[in-house]
Amino acid sequence: MNLVTGRLLLANNNPLAKPIIWGNYLSDPMDVTILVEGIEIALSLANTSAMAKYNMTLNNAPLAACSQYPLMSKNYWACAVRQDTGPENHQAGSCKMGPINDPMAVVDNRLRVYGIRNLRVADASIMPQVTSSNTAAPSMMIGEKAAAYIKSDWGVAGTQWYGKEPCSMWKHNHNHHHWRYQ
């Protein structure tokens, strides 16, 4: 679990200006330790007989910035991850959902932005704690919930099937106003 958080700031009052994102990557020594362990595991797997048939080789070109450490040592890899590591994730969690008395909360439990009428946030940014897995599925769920909240607010019931009946294994539950698998 990452114990360090970064910052997301507005560059200025221009809505088209790119925000300032400071990830605060690798500021916790444990982050570097975990990455080095991962590299060592990957290297050991690459040296197995199961992987030999793929004739994989490591690009051993040493990084100049880490030349003071023996190549392939823990210290070398710790230096290397600091030189050549970037965000390979889905940015999320910048518009936290939470109760109105939480100073970090931006949206309520129906995804409405506090203090701004008729505005909702419906993406991964509302996650108070970001999932450790890919954020695609939770983001789709958040979007579906936002659509349901908006429909509810406007008095529109049910889900639109775009002129088609749902497949026969899905039955409508009139008591709960949603489709369920039977």
C-alpha cells in the first residue's frame, strides 16, 4: 500500500491551463525497496528453463547516472528506478467522495459537487481510496450510478434497452426497479 500521496493544483484561474501534478513518487523508501524486489523477481524468472525457450536477454546497457554502483546490484537498481520510473497508472482520487464535514471531500454520495448546483463528477477521481487494480471497471460503475442518480432526479425510471428486450435470463424485478439475473 502506498503511504505517500501527491498533490494536484490548479496552475491559475484559466480552466484550459494544465494542472500542476506532483506525484511525490518514490519519496517513501519502501517504494524503492518494493520496486527493486520486483526487478530481482523478474530477473530470476527470466533465468528459468521455462523462459529459456523465448531466448530473452536483458539490455545490460548501464545507466550513466548509476555507474558508481556495481551493475545488477541492489544499489544499482535502486538508483535505476529513481532515474527511469514514471507513472504507469490511472490518475484517480482527486475529487474525493465523502460527507460534507470532511474538508477533503468534493462530492456527496450521489456524486454532486458541494456548493455547485447541477454539477456532478462521474469518474475515478471520486474514489476516496483508489483500488489497487485497474480503475476501468470501477469507473464504469461510477458512470452507471451517476446515470441512475440523474434519471432518478429527473423522475425517469429504469434502464433504456434501446428498443430491445433484455435476453431471457434477465427478469425485471418490479419491487426494486432494476434488472437482475435469475
